[in-house]
Amino acid sequence: MTNDEVAQGPTAGGVSAKGLATGTVGTLSGAILGISSVAPGYTLTASIGLIVAAVGLKMPAIFIAGFIPMFLTAYAYRELNSESPDCGASFTWSTKAFGPYVGWMCGWGMVIATIIVLSNLAAIAVQFFYLFIARLFDSPGIADLAGNKVVNVGTTLVFIGIATWIASRGITTSERLQVALVGFQMVLLIAFAVVALVHVGAGDSPANLSFDLSWFDPFSGLAIGAFVIGVTGSIFAFWGWDTCLTLGEESKNPKKTPGRAGLLCVATILLTYLLVSVAAMMYAGVGEEGLGLGNPDNSENVFGALADPVLGNWGGMLLFLAVFVSSIASLQTTFLPAARTMLAMGAYGAFPKKLAEVSPRFLVPSYATVVAGVVTAVFYTVVTFLSESALLDTIAALGIMICWYYGITAFACVWYFRGRLFTSVRNAVFRFVFPLLGGLMLLAVFVISVDESMNPENGSGAQIGGIGLVFYLGFGILLLGAVLMVIMRFRNPAFFQGRTLTRETSALRDESDLASEPAPPSLR
């Protein structure tokens, strides 16, 4: 597909301008794909203990504080999508608002952050896979296999390969699989919360805390440092909901469905976090001994400590399986936004055109998906064998990259609609106030993340000249993107001259054109 074809619109019935299948993703299925990317099962078991260690009983208030910038930014995504549905999402909208250079760097931040997270999710899936097998066969030694580099990398590559293959088989395949996987983990999480509360009500829980509304108030009894922890933590606790927006061209109602799915996803995640965290807190308390959530021995895997006491042996094993399913499901769905952003960047000439290839059978960016899988596999293998510290520091640097592209998108909404911001109350609220506040919060978190990254204690503890390695990796990755952008500027100047992607460029066909075209091929 040429750049001119992209600019002019789609060329085949039933597909978008880039060749993606149209009319396949609904509001509920889009929200499910977003929830899967967030990975609530894994996120909760890994974060509850750390948050309690910082704020104690104010954990619910922290989740609410962390939810606010994500909720406000989700409106920026919704409004931009309603005007210009495009699988490039942040990349496309920031290019239209601020020009090709800012747009390219925004897209780069999104793609590289996702690649790093893919490797992390695969590693997490491996860890919980062997933990589950060890529990299933009552053989603790099996869990140690995850610490063997050869076994770890080999298993990780298998998981990455399977996830890549599934993501290449069409959006309907991913959608159906995720309904089962997300459904399973959500049922287990809710079951855990309900049973824990039943124990509390019966008076047979270790802590037996009484419910208190003050836990949800972020404006009292919470130091500014703790509030910062909450907002910073939200970048990881809620990150992934924007997967819904990269499916805009494949949605049943491209201008409305993705935005609704994104908001539904964020709200569902918040309610899940509050329910499970409150139940765990009321059951186990926030003490530093025994099952207490403040116990350092429980902080990295809260469900590992609470699963059996709350649900019993088999129920606990199922909850362990749910955490594994959460990470493996997120691994698969995280390929979707990465591949579609690369597809858009390839289609508009910002990345090599080869990445714009779409499978004629499955109508998905199969080549970009394979590239994402290969790069993830190579990145994880090289970094794991060279330095586990470097892997830890790269993951710690994610906050910088995530705030980078989320924040740019929030500000892009304000600038894109600048001529219509005050034509109605609705525009003033949803296109100006909400995105601006969300962008400013993300900017504050970005600055805080940069400051924290300079502290050698952040991450592995490695440092250069007294400055933490996390700082060098975070800005090093962005600097690498700037170098690659200059190379692409000389190799394919059309995009950077504003000839392939403009404010008027549409990824969708006009309804009048669609009505006269034949139906799309079957998505097998």
C-alpha cells in the first residue's frame, strides 16, 4: 500500500485504509482486551504489599488517587478517537496535533515501552507457571527452575512464540481467547474477595478489621509523599487500558466504541482493585508479621501468602493459576497495540513500509506482530544473559516512557481541538479541562520518575557517576529513538514533510463507499 493510498482512504470493502478488518470489536470485547492488558491478577498480587508498606490502611485511597489521571487521560483518548479513529492512536493524534517529529517520538515511546513490558510479562508468566506446577505436583523444587537462566529463557521464548502466533491469527481469535482468560481471572479474584469478607464476617480472619470509609479519603491522613506514590503507581497499575483505542479501525462503531471501551475498562479495573484490596486488608490486616499485608515476606506475592488460608488448598491453587493466566493473557493482548502502532507508523512512512503489511487472510498486521515478537525475544535473551540488573533497571525506566506518550496524547487533545474548546460546555470539560488536568498530572509524574531514576537505590542499585542506571536507560532509550528518527528522516522524508499524515487524513472509509462494497472475507 502506498502512502498516497493511505492518505486517500481504504481500497477494499470491509477493511480500513490499512487493511484491518472493520466492525469486529464491540464495547464489551474491547474493554475485555483492555482489562487483559492491564493484568489485574498479577498487578494486585505484586502491588498490594508494596502500597501497604507505604500507606497502610490508606491503600484504597491510593488506588483512587492513581485512578484520577488515568480517567482524565482516557477522555483525551476518547475525544481524539471520536474525531479520528486510527490504529496508530497516540502516534497518529500527536502527529496531527504537534507535527511529525513529536508524533514520531510519541509513537516510539509507546512501541518501545510495550516491547519491554512484553519481555517482563513473559518472564512473569514463566515464574508463575513453575510455581503453579510445583504446587500441583507438591514438589517445591520445580519452582526453582524459573531461576535457571537456560530454562527461564527457553520457556520465555516458547511463551512469546505462542503469544505471537495467537496475535497473528486475527482479532476474533484474540477476542475469543481473552473472554475465557479474563473471565477466569476475574471470577477467581471476585471469589477471593467474597470468601475473604465472609471469613471477616464470621470472625475467623487473622485481623478482622471493621470497614471504615476513611480508608477511601485521599485528602486526610495521607502525606504528600504517599500521594505521589499512588499517582506514580497508577502508571503501572492502570497501564494497558489504551489497547482499546488502538482497535479503533476494527471496532463496530469506530468513533464511539473504543472510547466507551476505554472508560469501561478503567472503571472496571478501579472497582476490582478496590474490592480485592479492601477484602485482603480486612482479612489479613496491615501488620508486618504473619499474614499481614505489611510483612516484607508477602510483599512480592500477596496471593501466594493468602490463597490457601482464604480459599483452601484447591481454591488457593486456582488463584495461583489465575495469576499465571493474568500474565499470559496480558502477554498476548499487549501484542495488539504494539503491532498496530508499528503498522500505522509503517503505513504513513514513519517506520519501514514493510511493517504496514497486513495478512490477507486474517486482516491483522502479521508482519509487525512477528517483528514485535522477535525483538522482544532478542531483547529478553540478551539482557538476561548479560545482566539481570540491566533488565530490572530497564523495567524501572518504564515510568518515564509511559508518562511520555500518555502525557503527549493528553496535551495533543487540547491542542488539536483548540479552535473548538469553548463552543460548548461539553467541549470545555471533555476536550480541555479533563485532558489538561490529566496531562499536567502525568507531567508531574514524569518529573518525579526522572528524579527517582537518578537515585541509585531505584532499581538494581547500579550507577554511573553517582547517578542511577535507570536514568541513563530511560533517557538512553528516548535518545536512541531520536537517532532512529533522524535516520528515517533521510530514508523516507515524505512523512516528516507532512505529506503522508495530515489533520485531514482518515483511516476509515465513507459509509457511502462501504454500502456498495462486498462483504469482507471470513476471519477464520
